[in-house]
Amino acid sequence: MKHLLSLLLAATSLVAYAKEDPAHRKAMIDQHKAIAAAHEAAAQCLAAGKDEETCHAELAKACKGLAIGKLCGAKHKH
């Protein structure tokens, strides 16, 4: 029980640190901006009349290594 409590306390401390660390906060802001830019480019691609397959391929390329999933983690129904 002591070990579980210690582990929970340590995890809570790490989460609190991550929330308050300015470098982490800036990195998250930059990541969200990059994801938003990739999705905005995909929307513009579709608005330009290109087919969905082409626009999704461009989005997948822009999202590689940026977020979870090949389309930056975004899922929606069609």
C-alpha cells in the first residue's frame, strides 16, 4: 500500500510539473498550431476542388511524426 501511495504521489507531482513547465507548455502550443495548420491546408485542398484521396495523402504527409494517427489523430464521419 505504501508503494502504491508513493507511486501515485510521484505521478501527481510529474503531472503538476508538466502543466507548469513553460518549455512543455510552449511545445504543446507549437504542436497544436502545427496540427491546426495541417488541417487548414487539407481544408483548403478540398475547397480547391481536389479529391479527398489527394488531400488526405497530403495531410498524412504533413502529420507524419506530428501526432497520433496518419491524419493527426482526427476522426470524423462521412
